[in-house]
Amino acid sequence: LLVLGIETSCDETAAAVIKNGTEIVSNVVASQIESHKRFGGVVPELASRHHVEQITIVIEEAMQQADAAFKDLDAIAVTEGPGLVGALLVGVNAAKALSFAHQIPLVGVHHIAGHIYANRIGHEMKFPLLALVVSGGHTELVLMKGHAEFEVIGETRDDAAGEAYDKVARTLNLPYPGGPQIDRLAHEGKPNVDLPRSWLEGTYDFSFSGLKSAVINTLHNAAQRGESIRPEDMAASFQQSVIDVLVGKTVEAVKAFGVKEVLVAGGVAANKGLRAALSEAFRDLPEVALRIPPIQLCTDNAAMIAACGTVLFEKGKRSSLDLNAYPGLDIENF
Ligand code: ATP
Ligand code: MG
Ligand code: FE
């Protein structure tokens, strides 16, 4: 079963070919980070234009690297949402054109479901499982009792984890995207700045905007007093606060729901500190398998979209040529 995946929800133009939902045949990602860097974040209109320029090249390259022809494909999977509408539309329209021209079934995929399915590449999933989704726009705990069944048991009430990383990085004058920069700095610093942790007890929800404000206020107050805080120490302290809450809540939910596996998904899953802290925490829970994708499958890519699309295709999902882009698509009903 050969599936072409297409992803254009944000600032990566990506295409990949996946065999049987679990094996990467090709995986091409054209990142726009350099273009958005000087603006300190993703500029939607710029993203759409780059996708238009790149999409054909990226798809051709993925097909070429896979040594596949369109007639070999069983389905085309494309991110239909959530994301930037103008960016999503480029991928959706490319997928619809190819589906129509070559008479290949089309399957719309939820971007975050894709992030979760990055974990099925190379590993079969064992249900029930819990997915910790930590990306640029989402932070949630998702319970799965079977393939493509998603139940959100907790989510952020304000900023996503990745968003908090990017905003704190900007405060520390680090370039976009800030996550990897803070990760790097954190390893050179000590978590000796006192910062809050938002537990929101009795829920599996998260909140990171208070932490972000605390970083800004602490830096501001120190400057007023003529003191300075080493950016390395602030990065380490911020990262420790984020990790404590993410790991603490995940362990709590794992125990409450008696899951067999924990999957980590989204760009922040690339974080070295988080990966180490989760490994450490789950050493005490040997009956639960912890899975974290390799770094290149944590951030946006199309292999994860094809992996999820394969499962949806096998479950009978077909999207029509009326498929649209859905910026606010819900993972529980798509
Ligand atoms: P979403 O998936 O919610 O639609 P997105 O696609 O923009 O949002 P991803 O591509 O999954 O998000 O992840 C990008 C985010 O991951 C950015 O916020 C980035 O700073 C963060 N990130 C990437 N690497 C790291 C890292 N090593 N440590 C912390 N954060 C990281
Ligand atoms: Mg991105
Ligand atoms: Fe993403």
C-alpha cells in the first residue's frame, strides 16, 4: 500500500511516500524558516507564496526519490487543517489536482493526528495509548482507544508549549524559531531563577502564558535593579518549568487511564531536555512504553501525514474533490 502525503499547513512545504503506513520510502521537506526569520515569526501571506513556488518541485522530488509513478499510488493524503488557511489551500489544491488527473483516492488528514502518527513509522501502536502533543500551536493530551480515534482529555487554555518557547526566545533576543535556541542555551545554564508552574489541579489542562509573563517580568525587574540574569540560566529555568508540568501531567494521566503506551508528538518533542526527562520518568513505569519520534519527524513533515492517511484510507475514509482547507479543524471529528 503506497501513499503520497502532502503537508503545507504552516511554513514547511513537504511531500513524502510511505509504504504500508509504517515505512518511509521518501520524505522531502522544504523549510521557509530563513524567509520568516527576519519578521520574528511566520508571515501567512509569505508562507502561501512560498508553498505555491515549492509544492510541485517538492512533490516531484518525493516521487522521484521513491522511484514511484502516480499509477503506483493507492491514495493521496493531504493536511486539510488546522493551520493557516492560505497555506493549507496550496496543499489541498495540489492534492485534488493530482487525485483528479490520475484517478487516485484522496484522504484529508488532521495535522495534529499526523503529528501523533509520526510515532507509527517503524513501530505498531498499542491501544489504549496516550499522546502528549506539544507543537507550535497545540499542547494537549489525547487518549486513543483504537486507530484514528482521538479523545482530547486536556489542552492548553492559552499559549501552546512551542508558542511559549518562541515568545520567551524573542524576549531573550534569540532568532525564530526559538525552541531549538532555548534548548541549546538551557544546557549551558542552571535552573536557578524562580519561575511558576501552572498545575491547574483536577484537570489535564495546561497554561503557559503566566510562565511567559513571569520570564518577561523577572528580566524587566532585574534590569530595573541594574542586575543581569544570564540568558542561559533563564533558558534553563523556563525549560525546567515547562518540562516539570508536561512530564507531571503525562505521568498522572498515564496512571489514571491505564494506557500501554505514551507517544510524544509535535515540534517540542524534539526538545532534548523534555526527551531526557520523559525517559527518566518512565524508567519507573516499565509497563508503559514511551515512544518519541526521531527529531526530523517531530517538526512538520509529510511522512506523518501519509502515515495517518494510510490508516484513514484503510478505515474507508475518502475525501471528495470538494475538499476544502479547514483552519480550525477538530481532531475529534474530522
Ligand atoms: P501545529 O503543529 O500546532 O500546527 P506547528 O506546525 O507550527 O504548529 P511544529 O512544526 O509541530 O508546530 O513545531 C514547531 C514548534 O516546535 C516551534 O514552536 C518550535 O520552536 C518548537 N521546537 C522545535 N524544536 C524545539 C526544541 N528543540 N525545543 C523546544 N521547542 C522546539
Ligand atoms: Mg514549522
Ligand atoms: Fe505541526
